[in-house]
Amino acid sequence: MLTYKAMFKFLEHQVHAEVLDFPGVITCANTLEEARRLLSSALVDMAETNLLLGEALPLPNVTLTDSQADLEEPIHLVLSAASVVKPVIIPYEAA
């Protein structure tokens, strides 16, 4: 399992979300819950694409932060040796 850092920015009628340490993993949704779900799916899609292209996955960087973020939290990528990859959503619990 790789643990990256997700950031969420609450806009007027939507939530912007991206994985700070995995370039290109970005989404937008109406609610935080939906943004988390879509971001998890986007992370799996981007990781699968990297692997299919023979590219390495970016290494997680826990020091990254975004001063514009309203919320930052871990997002987990679980990989398995299978022909089908499914997102695994692990509920975030505040420390």
C-alpha cells in the first residue's frame, strides 16, 4: 500500500480535490464524500495507466502541502497483481 496526500478546497458549490504527490490526479465534485470517491478512482486510474505504460509510480511525499487547501488527508493506493484493479476507500479518521 502506498499512502499519498489528498487535498480538498471548498469552493462555492463544489469541492476541488487532488493528490498532491501524484501529478495529474485531480477531480471536482458537489460534496466532500463524492470528491473523496472520485479522487480515489482517479488515483487508481492514473496508477494503472503508469504501470501499463511501464512508468514508475511517483513516490509519496508526506512533506508536500498546499497553502490553499481547506483539508489535507492521506489517500491510500492498494495494488494487487490482477488484471482488474478496483479502488479501495479507507475512511479517514481524524487524529
